[in-house]
Amino acid sequence: MRAHLVVAMLIALAAAAHGQLPPPPTQMAEWAVPWDQRIPGAFSAEGLLHAPAGRDGFVTARDGHFYSGDRRLRFWGVNVCFSACFPTHEQADEVAARLARFGVNAVRFHHMDMRPFPGGIFADRTLEKLSPEALDRLDWFVAALKKRGIYSNINLHVSRTLSRAKGWENADKLGSFDKLVDIFHPELIAAQKRYARDLLTHVNAYTKNRYADEPAVAMVEINNEDTLFLWGGTRKLGELPGPYADMLQAQWNQWLTKRYGTRAKLEKAWEAGAQPPGPEDLLGGQPSTAGQAESRWRIEQHEKAKLAVAADGQATQVRVEAVTGTAWHAQLNCTGLPSRKGQYRTLSFRARAEKPGTIEVAFRQGKAPWANLGLSATVRVGEDETEHRYTFACTADDDEARVSFVVGQAVNTITLRDVHLVEGGVEGLREVEDPTHGTVARPRPGRMETRPRIDDWHRFLHETDEGYFVEMRRFLREEIGVKCPITGTIALGPLGMAGQAKMDFVDAHSYWDHPRFPRRQWDGKDWLIDNKPMVDEPARATLWGLAANRVAGKPFTVTEYNHSAPNDWQAECVPMIAAYAALQDWDGVFLFAYSHNDDFRKDKISSFFDFEGNALKMPSLAAGARVFVGGAMGPLAEARTVDGDYEKMLRSMPECYHDTWRYVREHLGLSWQQMLDARFAHSLDGRKMSPGTGNAAVRWEAKQGTAGTGRFVAFDRGAAVFVGFAAGRMPIDAGPLRIEKLETPFATIMLVAADPKQTIENADRLLLIATARGQNTDMQWDAQRRSVSDKWGKAPQRIEVVRATLTLAGEGELQCFALDPSGARGKAVPVRDGKVQLGEAETIWYELVRR
């Protein structure tokens, strides 16, 4: 085995030298996450919990944090979804006890509202009446959690699609779960209130409290990932079908009438910057002229792609006869066009196709590197002819630009008509528009409007979005009497964040390497991941997008977080989020998810997200709890509070619609390094964070563009965290922990004092977890190692054992013991000259005793 290890190390070092990630490990050991009452044994963090939950009074939000009585609370939580919210009484008792031992002190009840029982809370497919059996199981589960010191986070609207349950017009054309529409649709809002009243006024049969009055309910969330500033919101709002589009149109025009009163005043306000479309067509002819001597139109074909162009009356017929699987291998281009930075252009055309599909249009350079010059859009085409218009600002000067129609997506026949490119096209108030008649249009993808018009649209969205959440919070607090803190949804974009600042706390979500589904959403066979480690790419890390949404004076939570399986580097998830959340002094982290079903006794990596049974994540929870909840790692001393500027936020919205981190980065000028080395928050009401006096430290190193070089290190007196690669300088200084030698190509290491009142230097007992890579037996990766399709494999899991030499700060003789999968002591681990030698025992858990 040692010879194999040497060979593997040489391969890994060679890969690192050439900027490649280390190859998959060749030597792995079996490791289970057993279901018994001993686990996690020596690692048990149950002592961090204060049972029963709520014993000191209701959870409150004050001074930027959560409290129960005079005791500050931090929540280290997990999500349960669908049937996992409704276990049997026996299962509930087992799960509550298990979570408590792993240091979990909060459970987020998620996706309760999608289905009838047993997968959801409803009695039948009308999705309105609550199931008595579901309520009984929920009551018992909440009571069992409370008994163990575990709080509950109740989500209200997550995934109920009431429009389809009621058979409303065009409901099948709305997005998932009535998102966006339920922010402004009066009947959907009324239904949300009825559901909230039914659930929160229900008296728990076992705690004898209404959920609204339950001290063990830590928080209520109004609407999961649902805001007018949702990802893709501009496009989705522009594509709403009737009658929902008409409803939003009416509200937009009412808002304009209230703001301006008359059409004349609105026209005057919106005229600044208007540029009517110019009369000259810059293309010089229609695509049907491709191949003619004086024409600028050219057919471009690569490899075996084949297309033909012919005139069809006044239209152009584009026959795509063969494709290669790469869309740009078949293009129709108009070349030799002028581009002037900052000038506006408008491309317009009509299109239809024999078969429904997509094409792409772009304005780009006419030679390498073929950079985009302001326009890149995907166009849906079908049997009915549709009009398309795209106004854009040129991003650079170029005398050889081109308009491209990329048509190699599929064999098809596409008909183009009235293709024109003109200067200008920036519109204020159009002649046919009058708010008093309800005819002012909503923005459409591809249209360019004056700055005042764009700003008013974003003001309208902000006031509508904020108004919905403020009213829902008022209803919950005043009419139902909810005692715990309430939030609306996750903060998305600067104006979305500003709206959520009106809630009791602000929330955010993020995932590293979330699976993508190229053809059908949530197709269990057809999906891809990048399979890259976050530690290698600090500039792209999830952490800054989370931190960018914090508001001074409000508790801040992350109620969904994960590095999705089967990513080879997923073990970095818990150490990095636990350390960063502690350094930032956040108030809650909920890993997504504990389980998506009531089959809790998982013995392998079973899905993208579930922690239960995952040997690379579940065992890390107890150490993460000590880092975050136990205070082993304190907050950073430096605090960076930036003043909120509404006008600056408003002006950033075209680029930063849902992306607060982009706003912080590009409009406030902060780098990711500045988000790493200080606590961060926005000041929207004058409140600021105070500087601290702690000793916590953090650094993140990675060679840009060189894979397998990233290293994240965070430490304080009670904890040390390392995530990263062996390639690079040795030793690695992690404060009270020193990594003298790391033989495993990649590793995550967490060292904590078992007693949160002690430090690593003086603790009589220490706990260490060292994880690397792992997978199920017979997990079948594709050739690019980016998907296992539905071939996730079987138990047992196999892990790469971390081999390292460590030195710990402190006096006294150290003894080290390998722990078995239940957390019980196994054989002693060599400690030579004060150096701990990891790797001889096939384990991820260690207990160290100081004499």
C-alpha cells in the first residue's frame, strides 16, 4: 500500500506542476455513517444545546443578533424537505436525538407545502386544507426537537402551485410554484394568508402552544426564494402570460399615474437620453443576398455542419441541413459593420421555424477573439412568426464587427423577415403610451429605454416587492400574533436587500457547484457539475455573495448552503462555511439538507444535497457546531460598514438586478480580499458594526489559473481550520495548528477544543477531523468526471484517508486515538517528538488527550 501511495503522490505533484487537479485517489478505505445511539461518540456536541429550546423565552432580534432572554443565540441548522418534515413518532425521536449529538440546534421545515400527505402537509390535491395526520406528525417532531434543545424554522410558501391546483388560465405557463406572480396577485396573497393562519394558529398537540406562540419556533420565513428581483426576473416578468401580465401592467400604470399625475409630466420626466431609431439600415440588404458579390451577408459552416439560404418572397429561408452538436458551427453573418463604444444600435427582425427551438443572435467582433460587442441573446422560434427587437450599447470600437445568427442548434428551417440594424432606438415615453389609459408598457428583453424610465421601473418593483413583504409581516405579527422573528425571503440585488432590511432579519442562500440540467429540470439522469474545488477559486467563491447582503443592525442568516455532491471536493463545505460565518459573526447557518425524504437511515451518498449518510459531510457537523455555535472561533476584529445610497443602488440595477455582490464589487469598489479580512455590512439606517478585539485570523491563497493550489486557513485560540492542497510551501501555519507535512493531495482539517471554554493550547481534550475525497462503491463517473447520471453506486462509501504530520501548540504530553465510525476510541495514533502522525489508521476522526 505504501508503494501505491508514493506513486499516487508523484502523479499528484506532476499534475499540480502543470495546473491540473490531482487525479482520483487509487487507495481508499471503507467508511460508514452508522445509525446508532453512540455516534458521534467523543465528538458529541450535544452539550452546546440548551434544552428545552425556548427555555429562556421567545427568540428575539435586537442589536443585530438573536437572543433568548439575555442569552445570545446562533443557529447551526439543517433543512428537512417533503416527507422528511413528517416522520413517524419513533423516527422523530431518533432524528432529534441524532441531530442534537451532532450539535444541530435548529431545523428548517422546507417544502412542506408542495403536496398532499405523506409528501406534504395538505389533505388533498386542492392544496388548501391541512392534513390532520401531517399536523400530528409535525407536532410530535417539533416537540421532540424542542425537548433536545433544537429550534424550528417554519417556512410558509415554498413550493405550492395554487394556480395549477385551481386550474387558472395559463397557469401552466407560469414559473415554478407561482413565483413572482404571488408577490402582486391579490388572490394568491390572500391564499398565503389563509395558509399562514391555518398553520400558525394550530395548537401543537404535544407542546400545547400555537405555533405563533411556541418559544421553540425560532423564526418564520414568508416566501422562499421569491421576489421580483429573482434570478432572471426581468426576462420572466417580460414573458408573463395573460391575465397575469395584464395585472402587473395595470399596477405599473397606476403607480405611474400616482407618481406623475398626467401624461405630459411623465413624458417630460422620461425624455432625457432618448434617441429615436435612425433611418439608415446598416446591414445594406437582407440575409437572402448571402453569397452575392456586393452583399455583406456570409454563410459560415464548420466541420460537418451544413446550411443553405434562399429567398422566400420578401423573407429569407435558412435551411439547417446538418449539425455537429456545437451551435456556432452553423452561422449566418453580416460582416464589416461599424461599432463605436457607447453608441446605441437596434437590431430588429421577424422569425419563425418549422419546429420549435432556439437560435442565438449576437453583435461581435468579426475576427479573433470574436469578443461580444454588446448583444448576445437566445431567441425562441416556433411555427408562429414573432417580432424581435434588441437595442444595445456598443462596448468597443471596431470597424469589422458583425451581426451573427447562430442556427446550428438543431436541424430545422428558419424563416427570417425584415432584418434591420439601425443607430439609436433608446425610448422614453412612446406616442401610444398613456398611464391614465393603462398603456405604458413594461420593459421587454431587448428594448433600450431612457435612464429615467428604467429607474422608475425599478422603483416600482422595489415598492411593490417591499410592500408585499411588509404587509405579510404586519399580518403575521398583528393579526396572527407571531412572537418570533420574521423574514420575507432571501436578499437578491441591492434593492431586494433594501426591502428585506424592513424584516426582522436578513437571509441569503448559496451553493457551490449546484447541478445543471441541460435539457429538462431535475432530470436525474441528465445533469452536469463542474467538479472543481472552491478553495482554488476565491474570486468566484460563494462566501462574498452571501456576505454582500448583510445589513447592520439586523441578524443575518444563511438558511441554505451546500457544496453539492458528488463533487470530489465537497468535504470543503462545512469547514469553510462554519469558519467564515464565525469570523463574520453571522447568526445562523442551515446546511441544505439533512434529508429530502423520511428514509433517514441512509448508508451512502444518496443525492446532490442530503447530508445524512454522506461520510464527507455528516461527520463534520459536530466540529462545525463547535466552531460556529460553541465560539471556538471568534469574529474578526475589523468591521467594514458601507453607507447605503439608494440612488447608487437604483442606478446599479440594470447590471446588478439580483446580484448584490456585483454591486459591492463594481459600484462600491470592494474586492473579495476585503470581504475576507473584515466583517462586512451595509448601513441603511445609520447603524454600524463596531470594531472588535478578538484574535481570529484568516487567509486564502491560490495561484490564479493554476488548479490544485488553493489554501484556506482560519484560526483562533479555540479552533484551527485548513482546506486545500498539498502542492506549495510547507509547513502550513494555522495558528495553534501547524501542518508540517501533507502527503494527501487535498485535505480538510478541523481542530477544536472539546470543551468550548478551553483553548487549543490549554485544552485537556481535543477533537480533530481530517477528510479528503470519497465516493460510493461502484459510483460510475462519465469520461469528463462531471456526472454520474443515475449511477450513484452503493454502500459502503470509500474515503481517501488523510496522511499528514501535525504539531499542536501547548504544553504537556499528547496522546492521540483514532475513532471508529461511531466515534468510539480505537487504536493509538503515533505521536513522535510532539508531532501527530495521521494516516496509519483508516479514519477521519481523532481524539487527542493532553497529560
